[in-house]
Amino acid sequence: MKITDLQTRIVDLEFRNCVLVMIFTDAGITGISETVMKRKTHTVEQSILQLRRYLIGQDPTAIEEHWEKMYRDSFWVGGPMHSTAISAVDCALWDILGQQLGVPVYKLLGGPTRSRVPVYCHSPAGATPEEFAANLARCKARGYHAAKTTLPLFYGCRANDGHGYSGTNGQIGRSVKETEYINPSAFSRIGEFFAAGREAVGPEFGIAVDCHGRLSLKNAVRLCRALEPYQLMFIEEPVPPENENVLAEVHRSSAVPIAAGERWATIHGVRPFLEKLAVDILQCDIVNCGGITGLKKIAAMAEAYSVAMAPHNPNGPVATLINLQFAASVPNYYHLETIGSEGDATLWRDLLPSIPIELQDGHFPVPCRPGLGIVLDYDALERYPYTPHDGWR
């Protein structure tokens, strides 16, 4: 079996675009994958297409060999921009191998370790503690056992847009740097949101907060201490993602688990954070950090440090299917991120109509189709053309 072609397709996923990748073979098997890198969609697509010349004529099942060549032969190694294109190709190759052998990918990776995967959804923080409490209660009523929001009072999205974390523009400016002054009273006010949220959903419901790296070391410690009474699942990216020593200091100062890693790529980018004992929960994104091959290695390295895996996944339905296969094979798995909005449910029904995934007691079942189990409705893709989306810090 040889690779005959690689094609890409950009699809708008409501507030971000994804790049779908199709790798064709002379055996009639097509591997499909997805990647998302907000604000860099066209750049990533071109990076993927540059790999086409190397891949055509190759045996698609030599996955480890291809990963190494794509990584090393570029000369400029490292970073998510480099590894995102590799991730997209890698996942599609695993899809081909699973289809050729007639088994789901998780069986090729040593699974199953579980038949269903715990997932959490996004919840808007809203403008007031009362709004946040109501939003969390709606997540619980929809069948989720856990939800994540961004920092209340900080930057947000338009009200009632249906997919943003915050649901309202924040009172603290979007461009405020982590080194600039933030009135310390903000942290007690943020605590009021989580007090109301915890009261609304009870002690068993998981609540997490994503800081998007917006805080300094000392402000991150202030936040952790302000939120400690509310028994959060984790605090995500409290400080910018570049410095393992700063994150390790936050980790040492916090009784709340610290999660990070969505902007780290490959074992080389993750290693210093594990060595510094900087995280409790690792959130590398399978479509950015090196694909199935890369994330499997990261998970094994994390296991040696007793660190759990909760991959970043505010992506499309194809990426979620990829993640479910990975989750079924990993012993140190914790949770999978999903948007969980009605818009995302509509995308799933439109793009993957023959593969319904229903939330069951806060979990997604692991699909058992061969490969990654992806059956796209290509006609439906026409209804979701590329759409520019603005972003900020």
C-alpha cells in the first residue's frame, strides 16, 4: 500500500476554523484527520501541504519513521507551529492503519483501558455570580458532570454567542499584560463567582477555570488561595506557558491542582515542566503536540511523574473522535475537554451524521469502528466555508 495524494479542506467551526486532512492510498483507504490552530489556519494548511511531496509514494503504515523524518528533516524543530502539521498527518496515518487491519486505533495502541471517556463542557462565566451559577446549573441539567470557564471579570466574548466561556466582555481589559497591576480586590470578587457556582451545582460537580496565562506569579498564587474553598478540579494556565520555573512555584503554592500544556509540543517541550514538578494535569492537544504518536509518548512520560492527561480539545468533531481513541488506550487519563454547546452538537450532526455520539452520564462512549471511525458528509462541508475570526491574548 502506498500514499497517492494528500488534500486539505478548511471548514468553519462556528468561532474557529479547522483544517481537515485526507490522505489517499492505492488500496482505496483514505485516512482523515483534523487540526485547529486559531488565527493561523492558512499558515498551518500550507505547512501540511508542504509534507505532501515527501509522503506520496510512501508506505502509510511506517508511522514512526514518517514522524521522525517530518520532525527532523525540517531542520527547524520544536514548537506547536512545527508539530501541528505533523500531528495532522500522523493521525490520518493511524486512521489508515486501523482501517487496513479492521480494528479501532485504540487496539493498536494497547487499549482498551476504558469503554467510555469522562468529558467536561465550557460554561460562560457571565457578568455576575448569579449568571455563572445559572450557567453551571444548565451544564449539569444537560448531563455533564463537570464544566470549565475562563476567569470572571477578564476578557470574554459577546453576550449570548452560545460558545464563549465568558459570555460577556470582561471588566479587565483584553490587552492587560500579566506584569501590569491588577487590583487585588479582583480575586475576592472572582471568588464570589465560584462560591455561587458551587452552591448551584453542589459538591460533586467538577468546576475548573482557565486563566489563559493572564496572571503574574504572585497574582496566580492569590487566585489559587481565593478559590481553594470551592474545591475546583483544576486551575488552568495561571501564568504564561513559557517558563517552567514560574509555573512550578505556582504549583508549590497551590492546594488546587494545576493544569497546563495546551501550548506545549512534543516530549521535548513537555519534559522541563515535568522535571520541575510544575503540573498535576497535562493538557497537550493531540492535533498540535505531535498527533497520536507524539501524545502517546507524552502520556507515558507523564505517567512516570504521576501526572494525569486531560487533553485540550475545543476543536471539531473529527478531533474529538481522535481523542476518544487515544483516551481508550491511556492508563493515566483524567478528562476530555469539549465545547459542549448546541452549535457543536449541530456541527456533529451535520458533518458526521452516521456517527452519533451521545453524552451518557457525563461520558462519551468509545467508538469501535475501524481506524478512527470517521465518516464525513462531504456535501455538508460546503455549508461551512472558511470564515475569518478575530482573536486576542
